[in-house]
Amino acid sequence: MATLVVRHPDGTEHEHEIAGELKIGRQQGNDLVLTEGGVSRQHARVYVESGTVYIEDGNSQNGTFVDGQRIEGPTALVPGSQVLLGDYEMKLKGSAKGSSGRRAATPPPDDVGDPETLADSPVKGTRAMPSIKAKATANGAAKPAGAALAKRPARPLPTGVVAGVGAGPVLKGMTGPWAGKSYPIGATLLVGRAPPAVVMLDDDSVSRKHAEVQREGNVVRARDLGSANGTLLNGELLGQEFVDLQPGDVLQFGVVEMTYEASDTPARRPGTGAGVPARRGGRAEPATDNRRKMAVIVGGVVALLAVAAVVKVSFAPGVSKNPKPTQAVAQDPQQQVQDLLSECRSYASSDVGPPNWERAEQTCEKALDLDPINAEANTLVRRIKLEREAFENFEFAKKSVELNREKDALLALRKIPKESEYFRRARAKARESAERFVERAKDDCKRYLGNAQWSAAVPRCQDYMEVWCQKQSKEDLQPPLGQVLRLEGGLRRNEWRPKDPMFVKFLVARQKLDRNAAPWACPVSDVLAEDSLGPDQASEVRAMMNSRYSPKLMQAAMMDYWTGRGSEAMATLQKLRSKEDSAQFHALADELIRDVSNVDQLFKAGESALTKDDPERAVEPFKEALATDKRLMGELAETHLSFYRKNIFQDMASKSYQRGKHFADREDKRRGCKVWKLGFDFYKGNTDLNRAVAFCSTQAQQALSEVAGCQDLSIVEDFAVAGDGIAEMVTAKKQELKCR
């Protein structure tokens, strides 16, 4: 009797006899229940028919693979066949009786090993897929990779797709969690399992640096980067030389399939896909059939025109009493609006590349033309305008820094509001610019003041003071209530003078130039505001990083991470990674790159959810980010908060309070309290949130006093706050009412 050997993700193996039919899936009720990643509820079935063992996919999300190929229908298995279902690897052992006429097993390549012994080999970083590399050989004769693709006839773009129109060429996922996702192709697009890959495919059949897609003008080409399992183009193995791509081509990285599209446009209307190859396993429609269909359509149009002419002649001139012929039903306007909003969000997203603010604004404006009062469209337009302006200011600041014009950079960065996605990056860039700019301004200010050059001193001191004052308290800059400012001479009763002597000299210089000058005030600047971490904390964090990591680049990278410059930290670690004389630190650098990248991406995902007023969706990515941050910061994680941890705490608390208030104002206090408690779990230092959860605790006590049965206790639990003692009362009440 045939037996299926199942290798679990942890390396353990179990055998299952195939008696008639074996249903496989994640859901209870299957003959073989597999609960780990990538398995659908009813994933596949294995059965015996006429002495042959077959496997059939059950329309699973991630597909079923036999010898590296995703199956489309019932597929025969032979002893040694390798079957992949999500994270599980299977092979057929033995055979059913009378299994004649079965297909021969694909011979494995030399560098992978016999499939019979594959399960006993140590687990590799990249899972071997024997049949993919076997594509390079045919009938035992060596065939160079990419030979069949070297001279491919050029094909025109599909009908309805124009080069340069739309969002540009993209790779679009076809399988697994990447299905439907688009990845714009810029100058170079790296595909792999780990940074610095842009297209991150977290599957163990994909190598760390798997393949590269390159764009030059209207030409897009791809090549393999010596990956363990190779890259397939329409089923043919790619080599390490670039091969031009054509719209509709299917690229397979390990077991992950993606298609190349000339532009990220909505799905084509029926009849506009001529010239696009069918997906592997499908059939391309012959050109002859297209011509026949076109002839039928043209004939139908001519017939309609003839009928219309007859109808027109049959009626007398004047207003017809009969209604006009019914026209084709137009698309539902509301659906049009939703489609445009979806497109607008896509252009405005930074998940797969730089946002296209101009296209996003144009698309949202089209939605507003159809529905001028659409709340989401109006919100998106406001956000796009804000982000577009912030983006322009940020780019201007970057160029100004390169030209050593730090003052111009600071002026541009100050214009970026706290609500913008660019604010976090602007803050890091502002600190960098201020460090260079302020010291020079301070030196000039001292020199001009010392020489009594008031006209030169005031503007230069102003440059310095506007940055310096951000770290000062209000009491150090303004006289207390009931006291007046006196800059020179002895102080009398009710007179006050700043403690900083340089600040005093600056104020004196202002009065020398203009006796009627208005009192000087520190300009509000969120991007330069002191974040309460303080210089002492920075020195303590630096000391910890220096003791933990010996390479200077690694120390600098971790300080960049702590201050919120995740991209700079990863770039520095990559620099260390490229040094051959630092090979002993490469593994640690890889681990740090992965963790820093995870925190940065999870932080962005959570902040994106908060931007959409959905703190509940932000909980999971924020919690994951905090767990990884704890690993990176070690014993200082809770006392010397990193930029990411501090902002997660504060932003989650602030947004949760606003969202909970939204529900409470609409008399849904129960829902409001559930949201308030989410923010309170993250951060207990928000005054508004503290008042809100105190209100919830009061509501919980009132609800507890009104409990009539077990079903009422869920209301109490929704209001109860951790630490207010209500949970213990609920437990006692459940025992009293004998609730299950």
C-alpha cells in the first residue's frame, strides 16, 4: 500500500497510509490535519485511481507543488515525488498495486541530492527545489540556462496598455501572501528573502539575493543572481545574463510566482488581452479565433446601425412619443468612486515605493467630481496635499544639506507638520542639520557680541537662539507672572533676568538696535522640540552600545536606530557587511539589519493605521515592534526609550483617546472604553486618556451593580480597566452566579 511521508516544519516526520482518499488541510475533519503556516482549511486531497496515486489541489490560497511545479489539476505521484503544501514537505513511499503507465520521476540535479535522502539532510537556509534546477537539463544533456530565452521574438504591448502610461511597469504577485500586490520597477529591483531586497519574499525556497529586475527606458529585463533554486521565466530557467521581459511574462522565484505587467492598471476589459501569453497551464487563444470574433463584432455593429437607420426613417419628424432605445447600463457611480479611491490610496502609499502625489491627487479629484461630499475622498485629498507639501520640503532640505545650506534646510524642515509621515524623518534630519549649523552660528554670535557689532550680532544670534531655546524651559526664557524683565544693572524687587549670559547679551543687542522691539519669544518648532530624552540619556545609550558592540560602524548604526534613523542604521550596517576584514561580524550585522528593518516597517504599518483613525489595527504591529525594540535595546529599553518606542507610546495613546471619544460622543461608551483601554495598555502618561479610563472604571462599577445574569458580565468586562479591582469582582460574581 502507498504511504505518504510528511515532514513537519520542525523536522519531524510521520507516515500516513493512503487507503482510497486522504483529505489534507488546516481544518478539523480532514484525514490529515496540518496546522502550521501556508496550509488552507481544505488544501488538497490524495487518492488512488486505477492503481495510480494522484494529488489534487483544493483551490488553496498558496497552492500545491509537485517537484517544484504548482499543479493545476490531478497530478500523478511516483515514489520519491516531492510535494510541498505551505511549510510541509511530503514524498510518496511505495506504490499502489498495478500502477502501470505512471510518469517517470524527474532526475534530481547533482547539487541537491537524491529525494529519497533529502529528508535526512540538515535543514538549509534555502529549501532545495530539485525540479526547478532540473529545467536546465533535458534528456540528460546539459542545456545552458537562458538559452531558450536568448533570442525571443519581440511582442507588442497588450491592447489598451501604452508604454509610459499608468503607474509604470510592475511585478504583480500571483501566489501566496503576495497575490495581487504590485511592486513598481525602478532602475533596479532586487528580489530576495532578506534586506537589501526591495521585493521581500519570506519563503524558504527563495534565496537572500535571488534575482534582479532592471529597467532602462521602456526596456525591462531580468536575471538570476545565482540563487539556490533558480529563477524561471515562463517555465524556462534564467541565467545570470539579463533577458528582456515582455508584458504577461511569468517569473518564478523558488515557488513564488509573479507576472510582469507594463503598467499597474485596472484589469483589462474582455477582448483587450490579445497578444498576452496565458499563465502556465492555460491556453493562449489563437490569432485566428481573435480575427473571427472581431469579424462577428463588426458584423453585429453594422446590423445595429442598419436597424437604427430603419427606425429613424420610419418615424415622422418632431418629438417622438415613444421612449428612446435603452442604452447600455453604465457602471454604478458609487462603485466608480470606490475604484477611484482605491487607486488614489495606491498612488499615495509608500509601501512599494515613493508615492506619486500628483497622480493620487488627480485620481481623488475625479472621485470628488462624482461625489463632492464623499468624506473619505475629501480626507484623502487633504492628506495628499499635506504629504505632498511635506515631501517637497523634505527633498528641498536634503538638497540644502548637500550644499551646506543648513539654515535653509532647517527652515524647510520646520514647515513639515507633526501629522505628516515625513515628520519622523524630518526630525532626524533637523537634528543632523542643527548640529552643524548651530555651532557656527554660536561662534559668530559670541564674536559679534564681544565686539559690540550689534547689527551683525542680532541676526546671527537669532539663528542660534531659535535652536537653543527648544531645549529650555519656559521659566528660563520668560519672566514669571508679576515680574518684569531687566537686562542691565542691579535687580530690584519684582524684576527678573535670564540665567544664561549669552541669551541676556542677545536681548541687550536687540534693544540697542530697536528700543521699541517686541519681547523676544522662542518660535514653536515641533521638528526641533526637545524630546525629553536628554543628552545624559544619549551618552548612557552610547556607552551601552560601545560595550556591547566592538565595531565602530555597528555602534554608530545602533545610535542611529535609537534616534529614529532606521534607514541610516541599515545603510551603516550594510557598509560593515561589505567589509571582508569584518567577516566575523557579518552574521551579527545581518541579524541587526533584520531587526532594525522589522521595527521600522512595523512602526510605519502602525502609524499608517493611526493615520486612518484605526488604533485597533495598529496594536499588533506596534506590539511586534516593541518586542523587537526590547531585544535591540536590552536593559535600557524601558528607561532610555528609543525614538520608535517613545512615539509608539505617545501616538497610540493620543489616537486611542481621540477615537474612543468619537464613539463616546455618539453614546457608544462601551466601544469608546474598549478603544481607550487599548491606548492605556501602551502608555499611561496621557492626561486625557487617564481621565477617560477613570470614567470607564466608574461605568464598570455601575454596570456590575446592575448585573442580573451571566450575560451582563461581558458589559462589565468591556468597561473594566486593568488594576481597578473590577476583574476580581467579576470573577467572584461568576462564581456566585455559577457562570461557565
